Amino acid sequence: EYLCAESYLLQRLEGLLPDDDSREDDWKSVPEVTCSCTHPKFSDVIPSLEKKRVPLYADKTYHFRVRASNSLGVGEWSEIATILPPPAAAEVRVDSVKSLSASLVWNQPEDHGYEIQHYHVFQYKTDDESDMKEAVVPAVYSN
């Protein structure tokens, strides 16, 4: 009998990955990721997963693992995937100010060998931090 996964449990660990299970309690669950699927030989339905956003912060190392579960129980943990987000841009400065805009410049942060494709720039009103606007700015390299 073929039974597909009914859900997946995703966990993350911040910081150094130990060589043993000494930090097992430090793994934090990301809200359960669900899927739906049928037997791949008898149906055209492709397994689908809900996308989950997991906030990552600059200059931290993250480790992720996942395991499936269904009515028969839970599977083994996957291999651990490690992610090191790029650091925050350093030395952000105002380059120019006009009546309705401001130009910002910053030095390129260390890329750890991976091309930086874009930056997320957040704008907050000084009197209301809950009113945030975000812009995704393509990375532009200058010599």
C-alpha cells in the first residue's frame, strides 16, 4: 500500500551545529507545512506544498531539517541544510534629498562567494513603525 506524506515538519536551529545531539532542544519548529498528494503512477496530481516564509537575519547561521508524517507515523529527519544569509549593507548614507525622494548609497557587504542579486530597503515613518514600506532594489556593481 502506498501512503503519501500528509504533512511535513520543518525545524530550524540558529548558530553553530553541534557534533552530537546536545542541542536537540534548541531546534524550533516552523508552523507545520502541509501537502496533498496521490500515488504518482495513478494520477496526474503533483504533490503541492504551501510556501512558508521563514525570517532570516543577517550575520546569523541557520540550519534546517524536515521530516514527513502520515497516519502511520513520522519519518526520519532529512539531512541538515545550512544557510548563511548575506550580512546587512554597511555604511548606509544619504546621497541626495529632493522634495519627494532621497537617494541612499551603501558599500557592498561581504558576499561569502555568492552573487548578491538584490537588496530589501525598508521605509518607516518616524512616528509609526507599524507603517512600513518595502522596496526590492537590484544590486548594481560599480568599479
